Amino acid sequence: MLKTSTLVPAFFTFLFVCFFASCQKEVNFGPDFTARFSFDGGTGSCAGATVSGTYTAGTQVTTDNKVILNVVVDSAGPYAISTGAVNGLSFSGAGVFASKGPQTITLQAIGTPTVAGTYNFTPVANGCTFSVTVAGNSGGSGGTGTYSFTGGTGSCTDALVSGTFTAGQAASAANTVKLKLTVNTTGTYTISTNTVNGVKFSGSGSFTNTGEQTVTLTASGTPAAAGSFSFIPGVNGCSFNVTVSSAGGGGGQGGGSGNFLKCKIDGVLSNFNTALIGYYVTPPSAGIPYSLSVQGKKSDVANSPIEFWVAISNPTAPTTGVYTNRTFSTGMTDRASQASWFPTGFPNLYWGSSAFNANTFTVNISSISSSGAAGTFSGTIYENNGGGPSTKQVTEGEFKISY
């Protein structure tokens, strides 16, 4: 899903800060290039924090899941903030403070909460803390038998998902999952998972023996979107992942009518359709570019933290055509592109299109309108915040995003 905002997206702001302030090359900017601010609440509880959306164990968050925090700005400029991951969730946001004084910022939730409970998040080191309560999922269990899932409340050990799951196509009897458990008391059982992305798994039967056994749950419903989704049987069961491909996309390889982000890195194809999101940003004031960015986590491997981001900026509303990589000589509002690969997850050290070498990476926007955007990308990415020395080749990059 593409979001429209008046804030500079996390992708561009983060890269501006890293390339122009943290790379291994001295570049001087005025004191207002990066904002300075403090949280209302200091290092205690975030004063007046407003947490929005419903958080349910095993259910991926949406754009409704966010937190609004109060801050006091001492120096205007861009900012990028991200919490650490707690219970499968994190919050991040970016933008530009145009003036000093008391203001609010919005951080968007990312991920899938694992288990129910109340969890604390801290936006930055020495920042304030806000709490998020996660409800139990709507899965259930019943019957006279007693048992525990292998894997406890973590990942289901050796879960075996069968059948092809495709966005827009109803599940059939071939769409199942086999789960391991330990039976303590014989008897009947009825097990169902939470409903995620339009799909639910359920099954029933009888345990005639105690000890380690396997149960089969059958899927029902129609997957709404492509991506990787987490399911939890019972209320506090283990979790397993199901990958849903795009309609006509061949297992999430791109194409078809669904949104996607994919590329080859040194010849190895990866799809980044988990938590896939896009931002189309209209600048709040002069001196800030229009921008479009798309980012997602690797969906080929369940629970992978690996991310890929690709973006463009333009002095006016973006148009179709080629955007070459941003460099130290590129003005903030100039027509430019940027790509980054986080092999261990955001916000760790990443590989990016080089700020030191022009024309080493290109993004070609094939369509962009009020309803969505699509394009291709390729080129060289460099380790150490884009400075090198090692490189990797990105080929056959492609994305499609709709508003």
C-alpha cells in the first residue's frame, strides 16, 4: 500500500543523514541540516503519547497502527527515528521540523506481534518510553484432550505448510499445515488459528495416545494480498508462516496485479514483499523535494529481517524516466535516486548506491499517477553506507505499488 504524507519518508531522510553526515568523507553543512529535539517526558514515560490501532498476536499491523509523540524542537531540520524490535514490533518515522518549539511526530508500526501482553518501546537511546498492549489472537482450542505445541509460544517446530496460496484465490483442501505437539491426556480436540489476510486454519479429531504427535489443520478463506503472514493456533500457541503469491506472479516473483518489490543481488533473486509499503511525499515547504519510495522485507524466508529500499526525488511532482543515484554534488531537491540493502535489517549498516560515484545506479519510472507507480532499477551497491570498498550488483530490479 502506498501512503501519502507531507513528511519526508524515513528512507530519504535516513539516507540524507547517513550519506552527508556519517560517510567516511568530510562534508560540511550548516547547523540546521539535522534537527535537534527532545521528547516530552525525557527518559521516563512519553508524556501525552497516543497509541492508535488494534494490536493482536499473530496479526500483521496496518497503517492504522501508529503512535503520536510530543517533542520540543531546538533546531529545525530533518529527522529519522526508529525503535528497536520488541515482540515482533517496531515503530519508525521521519520528516522535517520547519520551526522550533513544541510539536508532534508520528511513528508507524511495522511487523507482527508475537504474543499477547504489554510491551515498552523507546524511540531512540535515552528517549522516553511508551507502551503497547497486544491482545490474544482469535484462535481457539477445545475438546477433552490436553496437549502443548512443539515450539511453545515461539516458532512452531518443523511446521509443514502444503498447497499454493495465491492472492484472490480461495483456499482448498490441499492448503494445509501439519503441526507437531505433545499430548498429555487423550481425548478430543478442536484447534483453530486466528484469521490473517482473509485465511484461517482449523482441524478436529481425537488423541488416542499420549506423547509426540502431528495434527493437520486445513485452510479456509481467500488470501487478500501477497506476502508472508504469521498464524497462531489456539490462544498462546506457537506461530507458523504462510507465503501468499501475487495473482499471476508465480510465487511472489513479481508481475501480475499485486504490489511487489524484487531484484537479483549478485545473481540471486530475492522478493521483498513482507511489510511492503510505499510513500509518495509532497513537500511541506520550499527546499524539500517531492519523493517516492518503496521498501519491504525479504519474503522468501519466514521472519527474515533483510530489507531493500528504493526511492527517487524530484524538484517537482515526479515524472516517468530515468533517475540516477544521488551523490555529494547532488542538491537536496535535484532529480535523483537512491537504493539500499540492509542484510541484517534496518537500521544496521547497509549497502547503498554510491554517494561517491555518479551514474552507478539508475531507477527508471515507467508509470506514476494518482493511482500508483511502477518501475525498474539496477546498478552497483557499495558496503559501508555506500562508500565501499566491496560491491554487489543489483539486476532485474522491479517494483509495482498502488495507492
